[in-house]
Amino acid sequence: MGPDTDWGFVNQMEIGFSFENTGQTEDIIPVLNNTFSLFSFGNFNVAEFPPLKGSLGDLIFERGVEPILYQQLRGVGLYTQLLTI
């Protein structure tokens, strides 16, 4: 979800997660989770993907998830989910 997402509305939807938005946006680089185990990606690579403009904050899930992609900000790899199952 991007910088124009109405997080108040999304959080009220009760869809299994919530997001505590800081109000800041940043260019987010995707990083593949090499320990993802539900299925194989083969030669899938995200190294050449362009950055995404996204909102910064804490993403809170109500149940366990397995991240496919993590976030990298300003060259620093984070263990914050970008795409999960």
C-alpha cells in the first residue's frame, strides 16, 4: 500500500492486520526472503526492481505470516515485511 493509502480506513476494516503509520514516506527496495519455505521461486530475483514509495510504520498481523519480501531503506536491510502470505 502506498503513501496515499487511508490507513485509518484500512485499520477499521478488521482484515487481519493493522498499520501504525508514522506519516513519513520513503523509497523502499524489495529484498527476497531466502528462507521462505511455502514454495520455490526458482530463479526469481528482485535485485533489479525499482524502489516503491511507501509509508513508514509498524505493520501488525493478527496471526502468523511468512514474508516473501522484506524492506530495505537507504541501503539498510530491515526485517519488516513488504509482501507476506
